[in-house]
Amino acid sequence: MKISSKAAPVSFQNVSKIYGRDVLAVDDVNLEIEAGKLVTLLGPSGCGKTTTLRMIAGLEMATSGRILIGDADVTTLPATDRDVSMVFQSYALFPHMSVLENVSYGLSFSGFSKAETRERALVGLDLVGLKGFDTRLPSELSGGQQQRVAVARALVLEPQVLLFDEPLSNLDAKLRRQVREDIRAIQKDLGLTVVYVTHDQEEALAVSDEIVVMRNAAIAQIGTPRQLYDAPVDRFVADFIGEANLLPCTIETVTGEQATIAIEDYRYDLPSRGISEGPATMAVRPSRLVIGAADGFRAKVIKATYVGVRMEYTLEAAFGSMFAVQDDVDAPLDVGTEVTVGFAAKGPVLLPEG
Ligand SMILES: Nc1ncnc2c1ncn2[C@@H]1O[C@H](COP(=O)(O)OP(=O)(O)OP(=O)(O)O)[C@@H](O)[C@H]1O
Ligand SMILES: [Mg+2]
């Protein structure tokens, strides 16, 4: 027997959620989640991630708008009538039940025979790498193993959508990496639709097909990890996804889709993104600053730190300071060195003001 996938797409159409009289937790969200993809909701605390997830599960009801799972309008359907499972941050295992009983729990209500339930649960445990742990109690497992049991319990139900709310936050850093890779591998193998909530940008970049960046109850940007990293739409996204230097510049000319910017005597061509001539701000990743470029603006090294795989520099230019990284650790620059700084190809992106 195999665990298979009934993966379905999820659609939010103008969905809002107001708690009580006036807490607007989700504000007119439109969102299309493709079947078989892992989509992450990423954003700072209180931006509405859990509320969005709970509305997919039916644990919260939308105040307005429509939610579809597959072709079905589930907007007013209670949680028990939706084909969705959720994995919580706290695992929520039954402490007095064995691992196998925990994984079997939901199945016993789904009309499977005793033998089928047992077989299915064992397959689920095998999938999460816990073969042979079936008779243990949750208290006899590590945190990472407990979380895997929670994942197995959700998987064996073969839900149309699998939801994760910050599933790794109780694990230490090393285990977090391992469990997130396992979740991603299982999701890809089985072709599951997964909606995954985190406030950790690195985790989001590592596991997602697509990331939905949320801010103040609304969507700030949706894109692949690469799109968000390379072309953030605004300062908030640039800052939230990876480190970014925000540099002032002047847009000298705009020709069609291309702009030429100036910093001191340095000129650089990049997409204009609809921004017109005049003072502007660019976001540049630390790794896209080229220290010692033939052509660039002037800066001075004010801090140099060796971190094993690379050098980290703080540079001071006429307009302010920047953070830069360089792979060349064998010839580090001394503090006080005067350098010319340019941009790598596809380096900076122009940001709208505001
Ligand atoms: N049951 C509730 N009653 C009233 N307000 C609520 C309730 N649940 C959440 N809120 C409010 O709704 C907003 C969004 O909360 P939500 O839990 O969705 O945020 P989140 O993005 O998951 O945050 P975190 O990263 O801290 O978990 C917050 O302002 C929160 O205080
Ligand atoms: Mg939350």
C-alpha cells in the first residue's frame, strides 16, 4: 500500500477576516495556490499568517470573500467537512498513546478497517523515517522525532491540502534544517499541496516553490524565492528577504524599460521598473557589491570580519555605509583600505519611493 496524494489547489478571492469588532487580521487577500506546490506564508509577527492558514483549515471563518479548495467553495464549511490536515508548532500528540496509535488516530474515524489503519500508519511512519518507533510513547522521542510523528499523522489522511504552522520553531538549528528538508522531500515525492507558515526568511527560501510575503494583513509580494530575492517590489520585501543595502542614487536617463543611474562618477544600467528620472533608492545584496571593481564609486573599509567561508566587510561611502561579503578569504582587506565599489551584473534593483 502507498500513501498517495489528492492534492488540490486553493483559491482566496477577496478574503478578509475581522476578529471581534475591529481587528482586521486579513485584508482583502487574493491568492492562487497550485496543486502539488509548497507555498510559504512569510512575514513578521501579527501580519495574519496563522489566520490565513486557519481559514484554509476551517478553524476560522472568513468575514467576507470566498475560499475554494479544488472546485469546491468551502467558505462556510466547518473544519470537520474539509479534506485538510494541519501540523502544529506544538506537535499536539496524545501523550498516553503510542506513536502508532497517534498516527492511526485520524484514520480510525475515516472508515478504514483495523488492519488497513495499522498498515497505513506503518507506511506513514516509514515515510518520515520512524520505522520501528511504533510502540514508543511521545515522551520517549526527541523533539524532531515527535514533530515527524505529527507529520506522519497528517500525511496518512491523504488530505487535499496539508498545512504547517511554524512546524520547526521548537527544534534546535541543526534539526530544523534536517526536518525542513524531510518535509520538502516528502512533499515533492508525493506531490502534496502544502501551505507552510514561517517568519524565518531562510527557511522560506529553502523549502518553497513560491513565497507569499505578508505585511499588515495584506500581501506585499508573491513570487519564487529567486524572484523575491532578485527583484523585491519595495523596501519592506527587500529587507525582509535576505539582507539588502539601500543605496541612494540618481536616475539620469530612462529609455524604455532601461534606466541609467549615477553614483558619483559611476554609471550603471538596470531595469527602470516604471520609476522616473531623479533621486532614487536601490537595493543591493551584500554579495553583489564588487569590491575593487575597475569602475565604481569610492569607499573605505571600516570593518573586516573573517567568518570561515567568506569575508564580511562594512564599507563607508560618501552617502553612507554598506555591508558586503567576498568569497576571497586568502587576501583580506585591511581596515582603512580605500576601494572602488561597483555592482555585479543583475546586482541592484530600483525601488519605488515610500
Ligand atoms: N482569536 C483572535 N481574536 C482577536 N484577534 C486575533 C485573534 N487571533 C489573532 N488575532 C489578531 O490578528 C492579527 C493576526 O494574527 P495572526 O495570528 O494571524 O498573526 P501571525 O502572522 O500568525 O503572527 P505570529 O508570527 O506572531 O504567529 C494579530 O493582530 C492578532 O493579534
Ligand atoms: Mg502565527
